[in-house]
Amino acid sequence: MRNISKYFFVLIGLLLLAACTNNSEEGAKEPHVKSVEASGLPAEKLAPESLEVILPDGVLGMSKKISSKGNPKMKGGAEVSMARLIYREEGKEVQFEIYDSGTIGNTMNSYLEWTAQTLEVNNEKLMEKTGTFEGFPSYEKYVKADKEAELHVLPSHRFELVLKGSNVTVEELKQALKTWGITNSIARLSQ
């Protein structure tokens, strides 16, 4: 009886090991997503003033009204650089933000992992989903009653683009980002 118990536990152990090995291989496969090559940039995060320079002068026919920049702390205490421009006109508002974590540390990796998760909600109150925007990992949200839209795009392991709007749709935010041009604008940082 003791020999049967030993073999039983060895068999269970091998089955568990095989199951874990199969899951880890599946989990290692990630969908191919695009990443902007930010060559020529220092490893440290850029100064907020450098980020602000590449933000657009206008969005969706609105000119910039307010700017802010700084080095906010993220969860876990990591400090990033941030620049934000706010555009307002006729009851509409769009905030356009860019964050830079530099290449030291893994600040944006948790965001990349989060956007790799499948999320899709669409009901009478809310539309929310993860996916890709022009090949980059993204997250979008629209609160229907409040007409509040949000679009997050991760063009590389160091940058995050965030557009938030009142009385605009996610599609309008996407159009603003297409007009700005992710790849060309990020490339301007290394000039």
C-alpha cells in the first residue's frame, strides 16, 4: 500500500509539473504589438519641458489653453516626467498628456501587462476595452451619460500617451492622436 501511495504522489507531482509547464509556455506568448524606437534618448527620463515641446498646438480645432508639467510619483514611488496641455472650446475639453519613465526600471511594464489583458465592457452606461491603437497597446473608456472619453496608448516601454475629453468621443480622441502622429512625434524627442 505504501508503494502505491508513493507512486500516486509522484504521478500527481509530475502531472502538476506538466500542467504548470504548459501554462507558463502559453503565458509567455504575447500578441505582437508595435513599439516606437526611441533611439538617441538618454536612459534617464526627459525633462517635462522637453515633453511639452512635442505636444500639439491644437486638437480637434481647439487651441491650447492651459499647460502643466512636472514629475509626479507613480504607484510604488517611481517618479516620471509629465507634460499636459488642455484644450477648451464651446463646452468641449481635451487633456493631452505624455509621461516618460526613462529606460531605467520597469515603471511602464505593469501598464503593458495590464493592456495585454482582454477587457471589453459595453453596456448602457459604459464602454471600456483594451486592445491596440495603430499597433500600440491601448486602453479606452467612454462614460456615456457624462460624455467623458479616455484613451491611453503605450508607444514604448518608457512613454505613455493619455487623452481625456469631456463632450468628445473616443473616436474623436483617436483622430486627434492620428493627426498628431505617434511615431513621428516621439522621434522628435531625440532631435
